[in-house]
Amino acid sequence: MDSHSSGLRLVERAGTFHDRPALLAPEGAFTFDDLMSASAAVATGLLAGRDSLDGERICYLAPPGWAYTAMQWGVWRAGGFGVPLATSHPERELAWVLDDAKPEAVVAHPSLAGRLQDLTNDRKIPLLLTPALLRDGPRAELPEVDESDPALMLYTSGTTGKPKGVVLTHANLRAQVEALSEAWGWTQDDHILLHLPLHHVHGIVNVLTSALWHGATCEVLPRFRAVDVWERLARCEVTLYMAVPTVYRRLIDAWDAADTDTREAWSQGARACRLMVSGSAALPVPTLERWEEITGHRLLERYGMTEIGMGLSNPLEGARRAGFVGTPLPGVEARLVDDDDLEVQEGTPGTIQVRGPAVFGEYWHRPDETAEAFTVGGWFQTGDQAVVEDGAWRILGRNSVDILKTGGEKISALEIEDTLRSHPAVADCAVVGVADVDWGDRVCAAVVLRPGEITSAEALRSFSKKRLAPYKVPKDVLLLEELPRNAMGKVTKPAVRDLFIEENDE
Ligand code: MLC
Ligand code: AMP
């Protein structure tokens, strides 16, 4: 029998859910007892005779599902600090995380281990495989874990080129889950569908961890395919669904393309849900309206960020205003300030600042950036602008033109520019986000070649693809003689954006 006393409420709670279904995963169906037992095996393997991992980082790479979850819990139960790696990332992005997080070990699912072999060899980091760690055997005594210990490092893009690690403690995760528990009325009887990537707060906290915290069931799809989601919904078992606006757009397109009987079955399945949530990027009002026509569900839009978890949410009961993200969640303090850091009145736009137990404490090994991110009184400066109108918050956009959101993925234009500039034929470039119905921001690059050099837009895209996560690769590349600049010689990004709009209008 495993000891359930771990200091972590999540684990203690799981110990009371026994044979309730926890995960319906591509690998099979698993109960909470299975999860307790498998994560104890993983923790035992990682400890290798020690009392605790004492906050050592463990990176893990697994497809969404059972092995991933057992790994995450095993790291936590061994006193480790989990660093999920992204299944979509090419070697260079994985290398960046390994070099920044400096894990004591990397754990990989056999199907993905090949990607890490050279990287871990070169860095002399042990590479462990999930089947070996999950194997049953004698269990070690597991450590008491303090809630103030780091639990999860999630990499996020900022205004400075490369992604940085957001350190979330167990207490942060608990506060994030408890806020959603109260606001969205989670119960043991919930059944949620998961196809979001598991290196972000949306998939990890709002969906997977929230479900397991409540003793609810999380049904994991190996990847997002609109038809698969509709078919699962049509079984009328799913009670909760959460996704990004791009996904709702895709689901609408698939519904539009289906025949009448299929549409009816799909819509009926969706109506069986008790709540459908959208977030991670602005939900276009036409998407909200069309979804309501198709399913009868008025999507609950909420606003969040890797550094804070969820901050603002429309209500579970009561009116959900189109184009608004509601009000601060329980436990979240939020305010709007002007450029002098002074709070603005309702009706006046300002920058969102957030404070509370869910907010992260630091960027990993970046004291300067951490200090810059917070202002007097411990407020975290999100960099997003909003306005409060009739008591509800409306997001207006970001302070920086260099932070883009594409399909719910946050990316830095500067990181993409740095990559393009490393191509020998590229003299200069400017990356912008162009408004797009499917992606939110469509990543577009204007490129000036060195004199006498020849290359194509497609060649530059494949160059980027080898080096960057697929969602960072510019969708459109325009080769120019020169970049638009202002009188000071600075590239004017709005003018660059206009070039792509003209291009699309032609
Ligand atoms: C994939 N592609 C993307 C992309 N995802 N391009 C831009 N933006 C994206 N987000 C690329 C693919 O690599 C491919 O490139 C081409 O686009 C078409 O791929 P696809 O097969 O159609 O894409 P798909 O794999 O279906 O992915 C689309 C998606 C996915 C929307 C399902 O991006 C997704 O799950 N997004 C959610 C991200 C998320 O969870 N964000 C939360 C962050 S946390 P090519 O060149 O091969 O054609 C956060 C806090 C909060 O924001 O508030 O929640
Ligand atoms: P990430 O860093 O990936 O956590 O992305 C967080 C960012 O996504 C926020 O700073 C916002 O810019 C954006 N975002 C999240 N939810 C919403 C929303 N509902 N509307 C508009 N933007 C959002």
C-alpha cells in the first residue's frame, strides 16, 4: 500500500478516489489507484535510493496520456521539479530547454526517445525510458513535499528572444485549480476531453490537473482532429470541454462540412455537456455566435497566462458577454493601471496587473527579468491591455507588437527574426502578426536578402522549420528590397503588417 501522506493535497485527494476512472487514455483506462501505484513506481525509480529529489529538475517527453501523467505525478511525489518537453519541438528547441533547466535526468516515452538520444548523450544527462520506470516492484518511502516547492517549469516566450522558464510551485498550482473549482463548479462526475498540448498551463492545469484534483475523468485524445472531438462529444459522456478559439473554428468548419444526420448527432452530443470554455486567445464574436447556433452553448470565455494561471472569467451562471472575459476569479486580485502605474477608472483602458497565490514567483534563473515583471506591491505586469465596462473586463490587446498569439501559442517575433537572420542569405527581416480568422495572429516575415544572394520563401520556411517549433514558422514570407522604416531608421512594424494585408487583398 502506498503512503498517501505526501504534503500534496492533489496526491492525498487522489488516494481517496480509489477505483474511480481517472484517465481514459490512448494506452487504456486507468483508475486513481492505478495512478497512485504507477506514480509511486516512477518516484521510486527516480529516487534511486535517495530520500528526495530536493527540487532537482526532471524533464519528460511523452505523448499525451497515461505515461505522461504517471511521469508528472512520479516526479512530484519524489520531490522533483517537473519540466515537460513539447512533443512538437525540433531538437534545437529541446536543446534550449535542456541547457536552461539543466535537469538531473530526462525521461522519455520510447516513441520519442530518439529525439533526445544525441542531446542527452552530448550533455551527459541520463535518459530514462518510461516502461522501465513504470514497472512494478518494491516501493520506496516517498518524501513529504512542501507546497512552496517548485512543481512545474513551463517555458513561455517574452519580449526578449528565447523562451524563459516560469516556475510554478505546488501552492501556485493548487490555487489555480481551486479557483477554477469554485468558478466552474467541477465535481467528481465531470468527464473532460483533452487534446491540448501538455507543455502549457491550459492543458496541464485547467484540464488534466483540475480533473484529477476533483476525482473526475479525463479522456485523452492522442492529438486534435475535429472529427474525433465531435465523435467523442456525440457519445454524450463528456460534461466539460475546453479549447482555444482556433479549435472551435475548426470544429465549426467540420460541422459545416458534415451531412445533416451527422450534424444532428454531433450537436446533440455537444448539448449534453454542462460547460464549454474558450481561452488562451481572443474569441472572435462570430465564432462565439456560430458555436451557440450549432450547439446551444454560449462559450464561457476566460483570460489567463502561464505566469498567473487563469485570471478573469465569465460567470458559470448568469450572462456571458460576447467580447468580454468577465471578472477576476476567486483568489485573484486584478487591476488596470496607466503608464505611471496608477490605477485607472472604469471605462479607461489600462494594463492588467495581477496578484494572488496563483501567481508565479520567478523566471528560472532570471532575477532581472523577474524583478522587471513585478511592480510595487507585488503586482505582476501582464503586458495585456484591457478596459472595464459595466463591471466586466474586455481585453484590448498587448503592449508589445513583438508578442504574437497563433492558434493559442504565444510566440516572440524577435526569436523568429533571430533565427531568420542566422540564414546566410538574409540581411534583415521583420516578423509581424497579421489578423487571421483561423490563427488569431498569422505569423508573417518580411525578409531582405544580402546583395547577390538568392533564396525562396519556401527555403526560408524549411530553414525555420528545422530550428523552431512548427507554430513559430512563418506562414508567409515576403522578399523585399528594403524594410519600411521611420525617419529615425527604425523598422515600422505596422507598415510591415500592411504589406501582408495588401498581398492578401490582391
Ligand atoms: C500547428 N501549426 C500551427 C499551430 N499549430 N501554426 C500556427 N499556430 C499554431 N498554433 C502548424 C503545423 O505545424 C502545420 O504546419 C500547420 O500549422 C497546420 O497544422 P495542423 O495539423 O492544421 O495543426 P494542428 O496540429 O491541428 O494544431 C492546431 C491546434 C494547435 C490549434 C490544434 O495549435 C493547438 O492545440 N493549439 C493550442 C495551444 C495551447 O494549448 N495554448 C495554450 C497556451 S497557455 P505545416 O508547415 O506542417 O503545414 C495560455 C494561457 C491561457 O495561453 O490563457 O490558456
Ligand atoms: P501564454 O503566455 O501562452 O500563457 O499566453 C498568455 C496570453 O494569452 C495572455 O497574456 C493574453 O495575451 C492571451 N490571452 C489568454 N486568454 C485570452 C483571452 N480570452 N482573450 C485575449 N487574449 C487572451
